[in-house]
Amino acid sequence: MRKLLSIFAIILLFLAACSSNNNAGVTNKDADKTNTETSEENSDDTEDVISEAEQIKGFTPYVEKSDFIIEENTFDPLYYYKESRYEEDDPYTWGIGSIAFVKTSPDGSLYYFSGSGGHKEEGLAYEVFTLNEQNKPVIHSKIYMPTQKKLVEENEEYYSVDEQIINNTLITLYEHHHVQEGENSSIQLTIETTDISDILNGIDKDYEAKAVFEKTLNYDDNDTLEYYRNDFGSIVNSSIGPVFIYPNNPNEKSDFNIFPLTNNPLNSETKLKDPYDIVYTSSEILYIDFEKGYYFVEDSSDDGIKRLDIESGEPLYDGATDKVLPLDFSYSSEIYQIDDESFYAIDDETIYVIGHDLELLDSTSIFADEDEEDDYEGDLYGPYYLGDNQFLILENYEYQRKEHLKTSIMKYEF
């Protein structure tokens, strides 16, 4: 019996070996073909996945820094507006929405800059504060503007038409009108700057801005210098820091003058050429890259952004026509350089990441979806660019009859 079982086992092993060899001879060729086809399909799928991964970057979600309740008078130092010097106007106040800038100090603290305007103290334009452990504002520094103080004292009409912080330089552009009946009237432009580096490094004191640019425009009546009345000049960020751009000749809109607002060197003969009248006013100039030799403008006629050569004014072409990135900012925009190939364009609703070849690399809205803006019952402020690819959003809302403030920070990752 044991011998029969052994013989039977040997026969089974022999048959199994033959079957394996036969199958190998029949299927290897088919398997190679199948593997080749599968490999090609997987290769195509992998390329698609890689392509999508390269194109889709996206912003990381909000990282909530704090969520706390504000008592009714928590931000009382910001309710500082004096009574208007116009008797017919009622006194008015300002709160969270008056914060003009938020910057990060080297130790990571958030410094808030109250908006420029009429404080009780003449010439006081900005208060700089942080929040303590009880979430109360602690004022560290005050920034005074000599031009504002002088004009208020002289009862002159003035406007703070532009204010920005670029590379730790606080810049304020004043436009004040000197109107005389029956005589020549004028518009005086003054730009004042303040280096805020010491403020962010914890040096608490009063700071006074200094005037770095002044220009007077004379006109006889309201019909004279119509072009100047539409374009007095604009503060623009650039690869060498902030510059002031204004038309070279109001009657010939072919180029723009450039005035650096910091100590960055620039050839005095350098101008922005625009022989095709693509730029209607200097406010449409977004960003200038002096190293690469081109600048970016918002062309309202084509509803988008174009890139122009600094020396010739030639646009970047897409075949036979101007290349246009179809973006329409809601009101105004702030531009910050990311690297040699891209920059942020930030308005009051959206953050865009734009490539130098006019490609929209990424974008995000401060609202979760398109419909939320209409349905949202609270107040959102920002986005404030903190530097280091971080953005701050302030949310002010009422909950259980009390005001809440939420600060959220999101970081852009490459």
C-alpha cells in the first residue's frame, strides 16, 4: 500500500511539471504583450497625475491663531477720530475695520497699524499696537506725518490717496489742493516715508515720517491739465523696492518717470516706455522688474494684465496679438514679489499667484465659496500680507450679543 501511494505521488508531480511547462510556453509571449500595454497605459496615467500635481498647488487651509471675545470697549484706542472740522458733519469713529496694515516682527509677534486719518492729536497718522494676554491692545509706537499736521493747521484741503508698506517702508502719498478764486490754483503732491524696522524690532517710541518727494501742479481752471487731474502718479512695487511713477508729459502719454522712494540706485534717465498708449494712467502699473527689463500693467480695454518692455514699450505677444492674463481686480491691488518668476496680486477678495509669462499659477478667495460673500453676516478684513508667504484674515462677528474677533493665518506652500 505504501508503495502504491508513493508511485501515485510521483505520477502527480510529473503531470504538474508538464502542465507548468506547457502553460509557460503558451502564456509568456502573451504576458509580455499584456505587460507592455499595461506599462504604456500606466505611463500615460502617471504622466497625467504628475502633470496635474505640477499644475495644482493650492493654499493650505486657515491655521487659526486665536479666537477670543472682545468687550464693547476693547479697541477703544482705535475710536480716536476727533470731531470733524466741518461743523455740518457729525463726529465719527473707527474700529477693527480701520486697521491699515498688519506686519510680523522677527520674533513672530503681530503688529497692527491703525489707518491714517484724523486722530485727536494733530499730525498723528498711525498707532502701532499688539494684543496682550487679555486680548487688549497695547500701543507701542505712534507715527506722525508733518505734512498732515501742517495742512490741518493751515486749514488746507488734503487727501491721503495712497498708503502702502513695501519692504518695511511705510509710504503715504498726500494730495492737497490750494484753490484760489480768480487766481492760479495748484495741487501739491507729497510722499512721506517711515522705516518701520525699529518698530518691528520692539523699539517703542514716537516716529516722524520724512518727505522724500514733492511736486506742484499748477492749473488755471477746471478744464486745464485734464490729464493730470486723472493721473497725479502712483506708488508701485518693483524689484528694487518702492518707486513713484508719474506721467512724463501730460500731453504725450508715451512714457512715465520713475522716482525711487528708498536708497536703491536707478539710472535717472530710465523711463517706462508706452508708445502704444496701453497704460491709461499710472494707477494701472502693477509691478516693475528692472533686472529682467519689463513691467506689468492692468489694461482696462482688454480686461486683463499685460507685460510691457521697459525700454521699447513692446508688449509680450501671443502669436500676433498681445498676450493677456484675463484678471479684473475688484478695486485695487497690492503686489509682492515671490521669486524671480512670480508675484502675488492681492485685492480685497482674492489672492492671485501670477507667473512672469502671464500665467495664473494659483488663486484663492478669502471666502470659502462664491456664494458665501452674499450670505456672510460678519465682517472679514484682509487679506493682510505678513511676509514669508503668510496672509492674515480678521473676522469680526456677533455671537450671543457679544463681539468676537477671529484671526486666521494661511500660508502659501510651493
